[in-house]
Amino acid sequence: MRRDHRHVGLAEIAVVLGVSKARAHRISRDHQDFPPPIDALRMGNVWHLDDVQAWVEAHPDRTPGRHTGTTKG
């Protein structure tokens, strides 16, 4: 399987999730199983697109924008 090395920030994650950038930030922060960022740049965190897409595919029951996961501590 080819790994997609495209990097995405919160704006792109928001599009993938169908939510606002602020909501994407909360999802990335609050869901314990959301993939960790691969790096933190001055512009913000970045993730591998395929990691984010795999997370979305693993949660088919989630409605975009609706928080149904376990939050961190």
C-alpha cells in the first residue's frame, strides 16, 4: 500500500471532516484516538493526510461536527 505523504493543517482537516476550522481543532485536541500531529510549525500542527483519512474511515457513525468521542483528561 502506498503511503500518502501529503501534509495537512487544520484548514484541510476541516474540509475532510466537513466542519469549521475551530471544530477541527477541538476534534484533533479532544479525541484521544485522533492521529497525533507529525510536526508543529509556526503556522500550526501538521498531519499526514492518510492518517486523518484513516481516522475518518474508522469512525463511519460520526456525523460531521457532532462530538461523540471520548475526551482527554
